[in-house]
Amino acid sequence: MRLSLLSAWLPILALPVVHSLALPPQASHSASHSVAPEALDVTPPTNTHEIITARTNLTGTDSNADTDPPGKYFHEAHFHHHYDGRFAKSEAPYQDRRETLIALIRAYLATMNEIGAETWIMHGSLLGWWWNKRIMPWDTDLDVMISEQSADHLAKYYNMTVHHYKHEGWNIGRDYMLEMNPYYTNASIYDGLNKIDGRWVDMASGLFIDITVLHRDVKAQAAGVPGAMYCKDNHTYTMDTIFPLRESVFEDTPALIPYAYTEILVVEYGPNSLTNKDYEKHHFDQEVMDWIPIAKAEEKPAPEPGYEPPEPPVAVPSKLPDFPALLAPLGPGPALPIS
């Protein structure tokens, strides 16, 4: 597939590079190309890829762009805030949504691994990993985090690139677009309209992965909080809760997770999130290691004691070149008591 570039988009857009990705057996990657946002408002040249027409046709039909406040870059769909209205007109059914999200995260993780962008699973996706290394079936989006260096790399060389994947068992492939928010360089938490720094979007369903950038909290560090870090969505961390990242798998695909994952989950969701087996009309069946809709789950008492946490994955060195102290492998992360 030939690369196409309609026009330059701010200083952060550069010609993308085509990679032949080493993917898990669930997917194969054929090529990538790029599109520019301003193409949505103009007639594209005749030699551009057909995806330009698809984006033009959908833009504005089901997007909140006409009602969102000025200055907000990403616009969600009218019908659901976890869909991109440029590529969808309605919500996906329960089972289709889960299968689509699985394919979405597999393609994302494989792509980021191949191009060397440091990324790891966070928030609700990390909670899903904790229970059974899978997406929780009621989730409608996915959450990942990247380093500042990775954000710069993606914005400069891969912004608005589209990657085509053929997933195992699918008759046709899917296109996924990486889109970086130009306001990602503004690290202020007061930029409340642009808390999401990037998205990996399924261009067939409109479902997406939210990407946030981890920043150093220079003021907090100067005030005596060693290793203070934060994201624009106002989540705060310390460097040793994130790094060194641990190797694991998520949806049968190699993935990285933060070092002190249990501590992070307890702070964000509370200790009950690690023991409560009944949530969002689902019951966690430990025999099959999956969340089953309560209407289909067997009516039996949950075994005691509560769910046992997984064995901690092995920590791996961070790829960040300016954190040399983190390159030494560390032992298992801190284990918090689960009541």
C-alpha cells in the first residue's frame, strides 16, 4: 500500500514509516498510510486513499464537534462518549463490542512494541488484567499510558497513520488510526478539555483506546516529593509505582503493566475492586476465570476466601534513557493486604 500525505498538519506531523510488524498469531499487519485532519473540510485529491472519503462522509454526522466547547480536540459521538462519531452511528452489540475491543488492543500493543513506543496498560484495563488478563466485558473503551518520549515519537512520525490488520477468524481486515492531540505538549492539568493525549481508533466501529502521557511533576519534586509524576487527567503517581514496568500478557498479547499495580488499583478503585466478584450485572467465575453475565451464571455462593491475586510479573527495565537508576532489575513489587 502506498503512503499518502495530503498536507502538513502542524509542526508535529511528519512522513510516517511503513513497518512490517511482528504480530501474534491473532493478527497480521499489511501497511500504513497517513491522513491529515484538514482533509475533512476539503475535497481530497484523486490519488488519495479511500479512507479520506470515509472520514469526510462521517464527520459531523454523529460527533459532538458542533456542541463541544472551543479548544477541545477530540470529539466523541452523540450517542455514547466512548465512540468516535466520525466512524460510527450507533453502539455495537455486547458480544461484537468485546470482540472489537480485543482486536483493538492486540493491534495497538503489537504496533507500539514494533515501533519502540513505551506504553503500558492503566485504569480500567489494568483492573481487567488483574482479574484474568482480559478486558472486562462491560467496558466500552480501553486505557493506556505512554512516556513523554514516546508521545513525541508518535506525534512526529506516526500521527494520523492508519494501520490495516487482518485478525484470525475475520473475513475482512480492520483499519486503525493513531491520532495524537496537538495539545499533548501542554502538560497543564488546567487544560481540562484535552485530558486525552492520543487515541487509537477502530475506523469501522468507532471504538477507541484512550492514550494519556505521564509527566514529571516538577513542582511537587521541588517541594520534596521524590519521583512525583502525573497525567493531565489529574491522576498522580510516584516514579517507583510505575517503573520499572513489568512484562505480562493482556488478551493473549505481550503487554507491560506498572510496577506497583496493586497499589495503583487500590488507590484508584478501592480495595473492594480486587475482591468483589459481582459487578455490572456480571459474576466472576473462578473456574472458568471469566466474568459471566449474572443471568447466565450458576447460582452458587462464591468460594472463600476471596479471589487470589495473580503472581507478580517480572519487572523489566524502563526504556527511558534519562532514568538510568531504573535499569537495575528489581524484585517483586509491594504486596498490599487485601481485606
